[in-house]
Amino acid sequence: MNILAFGPNGSGKGTQGAIVKEKHGMDHIESGAIFREHIKGGTELGKKAKEYIERGDLVPDDITIPMVLETLGKSKDKGWLLDGFPRSLAQAEALDKALNESGMGLDYVIEIVLDRQVAKDRIMGRRLCANDNNHPNHIAFEAIKPVEKDGKLVCRVCGGELSARADDQDEEAIGKRHDIYYDDNTGTMAAVNYFKNNSSAKVISVDGGPSIKEVSALIMKEL
Ligand code: AMP
């Protein structure tokens, strides 16, 4: 099963992606997480991407598109849930072309709809687990609240160290990421509309406002 997941930063897209992955066993591919791995590992690609990510700008397509398409190809047999890509109309067109050429189908498009201000408030409270990107933690959500150990907040799933992403604490960077997301001319909303209008995939549009459990139940019912 192949799925595209859309939603503004802070909408719970990563959390819902981790739940779908757990249930259906496909690979969860997050473009942002791949970049962060490269930065952590000090690779050439990571060095090139770092400055864009810190500012909240898109990493250029000549770096991003081949990186994501290569990762997708590796998950062809297992299936994938792609999160964070495409983020623009140009990326949507490149992905569509690559899917057609490779014979990979697209089964579902999940869109989590959330007001911009609500999304912004949510971003600042999320925390990253050092051991596993699929361990969501958020200081404001009871269901995924980190736990306290020796006076420190640690991952509620594995006890791993937690950190806050620098671009999640920078209001200017958050603003830029949301400008890109809500742009329905050439930005991410244009990519959402592209797949809504040009693909035979089933579209699941859900309100991201309710609790994690409620949103997940709505998605699971449709998958
Ligand atoms: P995310 O974890 O999805 O919030 O992504 C973090 C950052 O990685 C973004 O703000 C961009 O700088 C970069 N990034 C992630 N996905 C893409 C993409 N599809 N195209 C360009 N840049 C991306």
C-alpha cells in the first residue's frame, strides 16, 4: 500500500503516519527526517541542506527530489507512507512522473486539515526521540506526553533522550514553513490539489483538531 500524507507542520501528520505504519507495516518515509539524519552524520548532502532547514526554507529540488525518489524505490516491495514530500507543485509533478515510470501506484492521499495558528502553537511543544523518529512525544498532549526520569523528560516509548528541533522553536522559520504549506498557487496546497485532481488514489481528508485517537480512528476507518 502506498500513501501520501499531507498536513501543515504541527498538524500531527508524523504522529498519524507512525500509527498507520505500525498497523499496516509499510515504510514511513519522512523527507525532513532523512535530512536530519544526513546532518547528524555530517554527509555532504547534510552540509548542503543544513542552512535551508535552519531558515525554514525548502531545500533545493536538485538535492531533494533524487534523494526522496531513491528512498521510495527501496521501499517498492514493502509499500510506503510518504510524509513531507511533495511540498510544491513542481515536486508533485516530479513525483507523479516517477511513479508512472516505475510502475508504483498510489493508493491513498491523506490530508490533515488544520488552522494555521493552531498548527503553530502545536509545533513548539513537540520533542524528538534520539532513538526512533517514530516515537512521537509532545509536552501538551496527554496521549504522547514524555515521561520524567531523574528530573529529565525522556521518550515515553523507549526512555530515549529528547530534543526540540531548532526550527520548531524559531517563529520566523515556522512562519516560512507555513507560508509554503498554505500556498495553493505553487506550494504544498497546490501539490495536494494536484493529487486530488490527477490521481485515482482515494482521498482521505480529516480535521486535525480532535485528539490523536479520534483523528487516527477517522483515518483507519477509511484505509
Ligand atoms: P519537516 O521535518 O517535514 O518539518 O522538514 C524539515 C525541513 O526539511 C523543512 O523545513 C525543509 O527545510 C526541509 N524539507 C523537508 N522536506 C522537504 C521537501 N519535500 N522539499 C524541500 N525541503 C524539504
